[in-house]
Amino acid sequence: MKRILVPILAFGIFFSCSTSDNRTKSAEKIAEMEHIVLTDAHSIKPETADSLVVMYQNFVKENPQDSLSPAYLFRAADILANRKECLKAIDLLDKLVKDYPKSSYAPEASFLKGVIFQDVCLNKEKAEESFNEFIAKYPDSPLVNDAKGLLILNKTEDEFELIRQWEEKAEKENQ
């Protein structure tokens, strides 16, 4: 029995150390790439951004239970949204909320989904649906008031008219 158990334990220890080393190396490579991207944020090359997104996705695939995985999904979605890759960004945010519902990133990812639909995809209907889902799912989030404001803005054809209405309302309340 000992002859079988010792090799199995040795293999298990080796494998877990190897996995931990891969995780550490991946996280270090990501940190290096983030440094490059953030140092030269004004002229990010598309291929650099793509590489970072792939690195984030590979890390999450290889380390799904790691505490960094929700953060990396969020960052990848943010990069994709800034690159105007609407649906890819939305897919990653959906994955984050579904796979990591208890993560501190989940409420913000749900909110960001509405923002991306509104500002990147230019889809007011999907934005409204996303903001309403966010408000229902995370009613205590500090972003709820922002979502409600964006819903109002989303329904308004003329943003300047909306601002005038808010200013008039504020004046009446101050009198």
C-alpha cells in the first residue's frame, strides 16, 4: 500500500507545484504586459491589446478558481469595449457574472454591460434591459443611481433638454 501511496502523493505534490508555478508565471507575464500597455496608454497598438486579452482569457481558462480570474475577465472586457468590440466585451462580462457571482466585480460587470450596450453597441433596448437587470439583481449597489440616470438619459432624444429640465427642477427645489 505504501509503495502505491508514496508515488501518488509525490505526483500530486509535483503537479500542484507545477500548476502553481504556471499560474505565477502567467500572472507575472500579464503584469508585464499591463505595465507596457499602461505606460504607453495613448498609443496602444491593437496587437498589444489583443495579446493582453488573450493572456487574460488563457489565465482564466487555466485557473478558473483563482481569485484573479474575475479581475482579468473584467479587464479583458474593458479593453474590448474600448476597441469597440461590443459583443466580445459583453460575452466576457456575462461569463464573469455567471461564473463568479460572488465576486466584487460581478455588480460592476453587470452595470458595465448596460454602459457598453448604450455607448459602444449603440443599442438602447439592450442597454435598458441590462440596466433593469442590474438594478433588480444588485439593488444595494452604489451604481444603482447611475443606472437609473442612464435609463432616463437613454429614453431622452435631446440630452440638452433633459439637462434644462433638471436645472429647472433644481431651481424650484432651492426656492
